[in-house]
Amino acid sequence: MCQVGSGNATVFRCAYHGWTYKNSGELAGITYPGGYDDADLGDFSGGLVAVARVGSHRGFVFASLTPVGPSLADHLGPVQEYLDLRIDAGPSGLSLRSGQQRYAYPFNWKIQCENVVDGYHANFVHRSALSVMGRRPDGKVSSRIFTLTNGDSPSLAIGLGNGHSVLDQRPALGETAVKVARHRPGGDEYWNRQVATHGPERATDAVMAGSGEGLNVFVFPNLAFVSQQVRVIHPVNPSRTHVDLFPTWLDGAPDEFNTDRLRMHELTYGPAGLIGPDDLEMFERVEMGLRGEGAMVDLRRGRGSVEIRPDGRQVGQVTTEAPQRAFWTAWQEAMAPC
């Protein structure tokens, strides 16, 4: 019924037969109503079917098609603190005002969910891209990026409850992220606004989280914060996936600072970006491999070294596969017979 991704409308019109509905979902009008008996029209009085439950967290809206289940707060659980860090990267929050990219690929949706919190692949799949970016003279990206996800990195891969997970590279970044942010156009003004809003400690943590290198967050089943974007993964069928990318705008930051972040997004994940196509190539190769007889995916890396904390978090070195195991555990539970 709704054919566009944003805006305001008082009614929605079906493109097929022209029926219109109010923005509350109630039936507003039927074309050529004389062709229906009064009894038949009564069947349509309910209008459009509403989703069973809707909730929001700091402006991000979530919906559930089932009337029963955990509340949004219970579903998010410990991932809320990481979401808030990404949102607090803006002195006044985060918005998605910078447009939208869409792409599709003929592979299973779940491999993308694994990929966004996979710290094991970056130095191999993205080696050529990182090498090019490491030679940039402006200091925004340097060779340190290779150390964020190597086998000795202090960065962390964390599996959370309910299938959520994070790739936390802040331990390897340290205050370098703040220095790089302040080097950008408008960076000093951005940093001063962050400190005024959040205080120096929270400002440092949030700047690292939103730097594009510091913190990838995956919210089960299909929402991700990757680099400078919000990513929504849409399963279509077992071999077809649609993906929406929303470059983020840091509210309260200077326009020149946000513009520079958008240029970095274009360099990495834009239509001609250096990073995004690498992953899609790997998705295709994995899909081809899984068609072979006896093929399987092994996700045991780091299973014996992961620390299980009292709150249930599975914390391991960045190249471990705790996030992938967290995803598949939740997926298996969701798919189990009731």
C-alpha cells in the first residue's frame, strides 16, 4: 500500500484497484462501490490489518507480527547499552536523514547477519581495500586498521542474549579515534559539543563507538549498525535477500563533520565502495561451496576460550565466533516447534 520510504500521507491508495485507506488503516473509499452488495461491503469494514505489537527505543521502531512474546525491552536486553553508545555518537542523537541505498543478492540472508559481526575475515577479504585506504594522506584511515582484527588484537567479539552480538574494537582503537575525529572538518567543534552533552568519559566512548571502526552492533534478527550506517536485512526467500543501508547523520554535529562522514561511507560501502563488494563476493563463494555434498559451516573458533560472564555474555577475542553462535542459537530457538 505504501510505495515510498518516507514522507507524510493522509490516505494510502491501492495501485491495483484504487481502494483508499486512512493512515490509521481504516477503509476510506472503494472505487465503483455499486458493484458490491451491502453484505459484501461489510466484510471489508475492518480495513488494513495492523501488526500485532509495536515498540520503540530512542526513535528506532520495532514491530512484531505475533501478539505474544517478550516486550521490546526484554528482547533487546544487554544490546541496549551498545545501541545507546551508537546513538550517543551524535551530541543530540542519531538520524537517518542522509538517504538510503538498496541492493539485493541471490544468497541466503543469514550469512549477512554473521558477516556484520565477524572479526575473523576483515584482514583477508578486505586486504586490498584496507591497503588503499591505509595510504590516505589525511590521517583518517591508516595502517592501524590491520591491527584491529588480527589474532593478537585486544578487540572483542561478544555474543549477547536473544541472538544479539557486537564486534567491539574500542580496546584496540583507544583515544586514537578521538584524535582522528578531531582531525576531520568541524572535528573540534563536534568534540566540544560531545563533551558538553555527555561528559568527557561518555563522549570518548561514544566517539569511538560511532567512528566507523569502533563498534558493530547486531540486533537479532535483522538490524545492524555497521561502520557509519544502519543496515536492515530483508529475507525474501532462502536464496534472495534485500538490504537497505542508511548512512547515519550525527545530530548536533557540524554539517561539515557529517558531510565528511558521508564521504567515508561512500568510499567504503557506497555503490562504488571498496568494502561492500568484497563481502558480496564472499557470500557467493560460500553459497557455492554449501551446494557441495557434505558441505558444512564450522563455527567452533574460540569456543573453548570464550569467557562466559555472570550476565550470560560470551566474550572472546575479536576473531572468535561467539557472535555467530549467539545468532544461530536464537534462530534455532525461534524455528523450533511451539
